[in-house]
Amino acid sequence: MTDLAILRESASNFEGYLTSLVPRILGFSAHCHNMKKMFDMENIKNEVAEGDMSYPNCMEKEQKGMALELRNLNFAYPNSKSKKQALSNVNLTFPAGSLVVIVGTNGSGKSSIVKLLTRLYAPSDDSSILVDGVPISSYRLADLRRATAVLSQDHYLLPVSLGNNIGLGSVAHVHDQNLMQRAAALGGATEPINKLERKYDTRLDPGNSAEGYDLPKAHDHPLVKKLEELEKGIEMSGGERQRVVAARTFMRLLANQQEVKLVAVDEPSSALDPEAEAALFSNLIGMREGKTMVFVTHRFAHLVKHADIIVCMKDGGVAEQGTHEELLALDGEYARLYRCSET
Ligand SMILES: Nc1ncnc2c1ncn2[C@@H]1O[C@H](COP(=O)(O)OP(=O)(O)OP(=O)(O)O)[C@@H](O)[C@H]1O
């Protein structure tokens, strides 16, 4: 009788193991597939054309920033179903070292300009964008990327510690704690990080999983409790995440002050409170020496006094451009948006 009970118990355990083996095997093949996709990414051809000119082509320390010119620029997103182009006949000149603010209603083409300047996309005619007077496609892409710092509305954090999330702004300096903490302060990330138990060592998604281990059944077993603690995710608000991402950009700026010639900032403050937003813009402007800065934002009231050029976009074209005073005097699209932004 005892033998029979043992046999039944063993058979049912064995069945349990077999049943749990199937999802694990399936999971393993999914992991292999994902790894293959990751390695295949190396072979994805860059569709944006590049030349063999190095950038900057002179190593003058005094260079004021990247000079940019858009000449009769037309652009439609590849695979876009819309008949309308995202940008049509855009003509703009941003001298080296200028601070540019691009404003306009939703869908007017502001982000598309930034995506073209940062070479995420290429316009139909590559000679319609000039960098220091030379068609942008003549330069090596890696050189242009090294000379550009981008801060966008995307607040994606990598599955590594918050400290590394900031440090990776400059891979070569990722272990420089001093630089990383200065960057955190400039991005406004010090306070939200310091209130976490593990501070800069915190991983928001700890990535631990006890699945598949033979754990003790008792819920109060110390091992079960420890694993529960390790598996617990840590939440940060959208605004706090945006501060960490901003700190990553400051890391890049602090570590590569001479190298970066263009800073492109695309609506990085949508989740920030007004105080944090003002501090972020002021800290970015504080680093403008030797750089051209292009800001895209709907909340531009406290930026415009620093702007050399304000561009007001409408329906994929430039509606107005000039200084704050000139555009207010026009009493057109910009003046209307400005009055709305003040209220
Ligand atoms: N990836 C894309 N694929 C196809 N069309 C796009 C893509 N991104 C933007 N567009 C289209 O291009 C046009 C300009 O978009 P863009 O994002 O430049 O506007 P925006 O002024 O930055 O808008 P917002 O203020 O809402 O961010 C819009 O009509 C938009 O629908």
C-alpha cells in the first residue's frame, strides 16, 4: 500500500515536472530567437547616406558651434500614407553658436526638423541641409553623431542601475561617479534618486525571477522573502524618469564639452513641473558655449528671451521667423501662440 502511494506521488511529481518543462523549452527557444535578432541588428544597413569627410573639418578650439542651413527642404516620412509632406519648402539659417527655438501647433513639423538635423532621417535631396556650408551627407555619420547631443521627449530607461543610466551618456566615463553625480544635479535627478534606498545603484526593473527554482513552500521562509524583495520593481514618475534621461544628456555634455557642437532638445519637459522645467532649460543654456542649440517646445515663454532666432512652424512650412520682439510686432501666428502659452 505504501509502495503504491509512493509510486502515485512520484508519478504525479514527474508529470508536474514534464508539464512545467514545456513552457521552459518554449521560453528557451524564444530567448534564442531574441538573441539572434539582437546579433542580426549589427547587420542592419543604415539607410541614411554618409560621406568620408570628418566632422568638424577643422580642429579650431574656438569653433562656435555647428552652422546649419536648410535650403528648399522637402521631406516625407518613408512609408507614410499621407499625401502631404511633413515639411515643404523650408528655408532656415542657424549660424554657429545660435540659440534657436522652434514653436508651432501639433503636427506642424517641429520634431521632423530635429530628426533631419540629427540625421535620423534624410531629406529627399541631401544637399538641402548644409553643415558648416557642406552637404550633410558628405560627413561621416559617426562624426556627426559624436558632435551632436539630443534630449528628446522619450524617457526610456535602460535595464541597468540609475547611476549607469546616467553614466552611459558618455560610455568612456560611465564609472566616473563625480561626473555622474554632477550630471544628475544638472538634470534635477539628485533628489528623486537620493530618496531611494539603494540610490544610484537602484535598478527600476530588477530583472530577477525565481520562476523555475525549487523554492521552499512556506511564504515566510527567509529565502522566499528575499526573492520577493529582489523581484519588487521600483516606480518612478514620468517626470522623475525625464530628469534621469536629462541627466544622461548632461553627462554627455560634461564629458565631451569640446566635441559637442549641436544640442537638439525636443520637448523634454512635458512631464516636468514648471520649476523643474525652468531649471532644466536654464542648465542647458548654461552649457551653450561652443554649441548651436535648437529647442523644440510648446512651453517656450521663459526660453524666448535667450533665443537668437525663433521659428514658428505651421502645416510643415515656416510661418514666421525672427526675434521675440519682431514676431510679437507682427502680431501673427507666433503672437497668438505666445499669448496662449502665458495663460
Ligand atoms: N514617423 C512618422 N511617420 C509618418 N508620419 C509622421 C511620422 N512622424 C511624424 N509624422 C507626420 O509628420 C507631420 C509633422 O510631424 P512632427 O512630429 O514633425 O510635428 P510636431 O510639430 O513636432 O508635432 P507635435 O507638436 O505634436 O510634437 C505630421 O503630419 C505627422 O503626422
